[in-house]
Amino acid sequence: MGDGAFGMSGLDLETSVRSGLPITTVLLNNGGMATYPGGYPASKELSGVTYMSGDYATIAQGLGAVGIRVSEPSGVIPAIEEAKRLNADGKTCLLDIKTNLEGKRSNFM
């Protein structure tokens, strides 16, 4: 999920922890909401609605999960391997993967 989507469904981590059903959530943290046509120009100007910041790994920890930060591409595979190990031990994980906010997106639907 993206960091914008985390605001709508991120509490599923707490449900996973409470239910004892370990999952791994991969969060692509690009610091913005960028999937909406037009990008909400008025809301962007008035309140910066498309710019986001957050330490989602720490939020995951506050919900009882394990938060793993990934800031370099070389860290993705080790983070996935660690999450698989933690899931096998019954722990829910969130991989907070920093990505770039791209101005150009695919038109594939």
C-alpha cells in the first residue's frame, strides 16, 4: 500500500496483532498522495493535502507490530527475509520502504 492508503487501512496491523494472525504489509512511502487525477490543486495550495510525512515503522510498533525501515534498494530483500522469519514466529510486520515521489506515472489501467 502507499503511505496515503495507510491513513485509510493501516489499523489493520492492530487487528492482525490482536487476532494472532501475522501478516506483512509493504508500505511504499513516497511522501505524497499522487494517484488522483489533477492532484487536488485547491486542497494542495490551501493545506498541502498531497504532501505527507510519517514514520510508519514507529506507528507499526505502537500498534504492536514490528516496523522495519528500508531506505535503500539493497535493503528490500533482507527486509522481506526478516519479515518472513518474524511472521513464522507469529509477529506482524510492516516494511516502511522509502521511495521517490515521481511526477510521471503509468497510464496502464
